[in-house]
Amino acid sequence: MPKSKRGFAAMNPDKQRAAAAKGGRNVPAAKRTFARDPDLASRAGSKGGLASIPPKRPSRQAD
């Protein structure tokens, strides 16, 4: 039995676009750091997930 559409999937495309556009307009221009500083956005994007990778532990050798 197929699942029924819920949330965004159940909306018509025009209503989806209107709802999605509200999210972008809701943030004040002063808070859109990446929009104001493309260099900062580029540096952040190049980091990727580097900061979240835990350091490697030395392997244990059995005696």
C-alpha cells in the first residue's frame, strides 16, 4: 500500500514555492553572513566535515 503524501509533498507546487520563499526572506540581511561575505562562505565550504572527524587512535597490539 503506497504511503499518502503529507506536508510539503501534499501541497500544490505554487503553495510549496510560496512557503519555501518565506524561509529565505525571514532572515534579516544583517544575519546573512555568507551572502555578505563570499570569501567566508568559500572557506567554510572547503572545510567540509574536517572538524567533525575524530582523531585516529593508535591501534592496540595483542601481547
